[in-house]
Amino acid sequence: MDVRIPYGAYLASLIAEASTAAGRLLDLDEDTRARLAASAARSSARLSARLDGSPLEDATADAVDAGRWQRPAEVMAGQQSRGWAAALRIDGMATQDVAAVEYDNLVRAHAREHEWADRLFDEPLQVLSEVHAAVSAGLVDPDVAGRPRRTEQAVHDGAQGRVIFNTPAPDALPRLLDGLQRWLRGTDSEASTAHPAPVVAAVVHEHLLQWQPYESSNGRVARAAARLVLRAKGMDPAGLAVPEHRWAAEPGAYYGEVAATLRRRGDLGPWTERHTEALVEALHRVATAAGLTPAADEPGDRARRAVATMASGETITVADHAARWGISREAAWSDLRSLAVYGHLEREPKTLGRRFRRP
């Protein structure tokens, strides 16, 4: 499998920051870890379902979490399988019942991820098949669950129905999936073993989104697979990070970046940077929820005064901040990064860490 990722200075800095942020979470006490894992399962399930276009409402998810919702006895699809919309037997179920099944499946799957992570790099395709069967349980015909798709598909913009990108033909999937398996197992000359965990997670995530290997639920499988990589490689063994927060904020840009990767003929550099930015933000968010001191100096007076003048949605570059205060770019980057770590700013995607936005 051909994986092209230019390792620039910005990506290297993100990988280092992710490693440092993840390391701070390894010593959490068991109760805190369990609490954060349960919260992560609920948050990632809600966001992942919605990224795939689910109409899931918070009240529905709350009812599932509280045990006030009962799984329908029969929610199986018909025998014809022609993609997600046709595979669902929507005519026989209320919309929120469908959404509740989607959400319940994702929460249940999260609980099995430790088992799948242990096997991921030994039997990748079997694990991915089991993940698909779990997240689509009761929503597609049992013969479809876990089986590579046999129909032509394209990824559409849910709002306007336009095609964002076309997926490979079904007869190409066995070759593509075999290549992914060889890459993950390390049997290719340039395999996953040559890359750090955040990069491997990004590659797996992008390829599964691009290929859409199953008849349904491919986004959910891709996001779960990325998390399994981080679990298996010890970067996030308890599955605490929820990078879906970043992706759900800009779903069009999320799928659009896959289309951009195709236009770049497989150059995964920008996708990997964006993916690792989301991971870094998610790890910092977990640390804050755990009550840990952020892994950066607290923003100084200069940084706080700078952000206080910014309106919500306004952006600032490292160069602008340096020029305004008459400081070096290194000092300016340190100011803006500390503001981002403490949640006052967010990295602006596709700017190599040079532009930040006030939430």
C-alpha cells in the first residue's frame, strides 16, 4: 500500500505534543479513568452518529443512557442492500428509534474496543468486519454486516446532495483491503511500523473513509478504527480522547479533506496534520476534565491581553502577534500555543499552526 506523508516541522511538533499530552493521562487513577472512558463513549457515539447524518437527538441518547429506551425486537432491513438509506427499514421504524439503535450500537462497540485493539495488528480485516457488524447491528441484513460492499457508492453532501467524492468500485475492494492488512501487519517494505501512532491512526481513518468498504456505517467504522490504533499502540489505551469534537464542528471540511487527498493523488500530509491537530485538542480536553494542569505554561499577561481584544470567530496569526508586540515569532507561537492549550484559542486548520481562532 502506497502511503505518502511528508514529515514537515509542523507535523513533527504535533506528534510530539500528542505524545506528551497522552503520557500525562497514563497515571490517572482507576476511578477517574473509568469515569472519563464512560463519558468518552457517550460523546464519541453521539458525534460519530451525527457525522454520518443521523438525526440523533440528545433526549434520545439520554434515554438510552438512562435505560429508559428498549431496543426494538425486530429492526432488520430487507434483503436488498443498496447502501445505507436503502438498507435501513425506515418505513417500519420511527426516526428516533433508528437513531437510538445507531447510538446504542456505538456505545456497545466502544465497550468492546479493548478486545479489538489487542487483535487489530494481527488480524485487521477480521477486526474491521466485527466492528462493522457491531455498529450496524439490527440496521442491515445480517448477510451484509461485516461483508465488503458489492454496490457502487459515492459520498454526498447531506445538505445539498452533491457528490463530494466517488468511492472505488466494489471489485477493487479486496485488493485495497488486502493492502491495508499487509501494511498494518508490517509485511510490506514500508509498513505501519515505520510511523508513529498518530500517523497510523490518520492513515487508517482516511483510507476507510475514502474506500467506504461496507454497505453502510463506514464513517463510524473509520473513526472507531483510528481509535483502535491509538489504543493498540498505547497512546490512548482507555479510549479517552474524542477528536470527533473537531470533526463534527466542520463536517463538510472533514469529508472535503478526503476529496482533497484524492485530488492530491494520495498525498496524506494535510489530512494527517488536521487529524493530529484534532487528537491533540482531544487529549488536552481530557486532561482538563481530569483536573490535570495543562502541559504548557499558563498564558502570560501579554497573551491574555491579546486574546481579550479578539471577538468570537476572529483569527490571529503568529506573524501578526509578533509584529503587534514586537517579539520574535518563537515567542509569539509560544503565546498562542499556550492560549490554545488552555482553551482560549483553537488552531485554524490547514495553516501549519500559524493561525489561531477564538471560539
